[in-house]
Amino acid sequence: MTFKGLATQVLMSKIERANNSDNAAAALDKLSGSSKGFDLAEIVSEFQGAGGDVARKAKSWLADGPNEPLSASQVQDAVGSNRVAGFAKKLGMDRNEASEKLAKILPELIDKSSQGGYLINSVGKKSFLAGLTSRFLKKTA
């Protein structure tokens, strides 16, 4: 399973309107600035590149320890309101609702996909992904 597959499952468990994997995956692709589709490293880079408070928060999600919360407006500022709008449209919700959901989901996704300040880049082990999936599917957002 890829990080996109994991993110798709998380999205489906946290947002009622993301009720099938095709819709959820297509919505995630809208968050990407490239034609390659959803890329968690790209999202992290955008938060880090936003500077100031947002960059500090992104660092907390990557680090081992408590995570700083993110606001809906910070999601739109870092990722881009047009991309959030594209994500929202794929799921049949408005941009503000999508931003609020993403403000809860993205920090958790980044946190649980990282260790020691870096994204985990190896997802080949089935047991590793099963553990990540079970951590995400606990309803917290």
C-alpha cells in the first residue's frame, strides 16, 4: 500500500462524503500542485515553506512529541485555496468545511507518517502499513 492508499483510507474514515476510494483518491489528487497526484512530501514542504507559525506547526507534526493545531485558514494559505476548493468539489462540500476537515486530518496524517522529524519513506512492509492504518482508523477528527 502507498501513502496515497493509506491517506485515502483515512479520508474515507474521517469524512462521511468520502464514501468510496475513487472519490477520496480523486479529492486527494486535487491537493497536489503537480500532475503526479497526491504527494504527502509536497504537502509537508508547502507547510514548511509557508514560514512563521505554520512552519513551526509542521515541524511539530514531523517531530516525536505533541502536535500543534492547524486552523482552516492556515490550510488554505499553505496549500492554496484553489486546491482546497478542488478537493471540496470532489467530495461535494464547501471550501470552508473541507479546510476545517483538512486542518484536523493533515497534521495527523503527517504525524503518523513520520518519525524523528522526517517522513517515513519506506512503506513496503505489510506489517508497518497495517500498524499505520489501524492508528489512523481510530476516529479522532
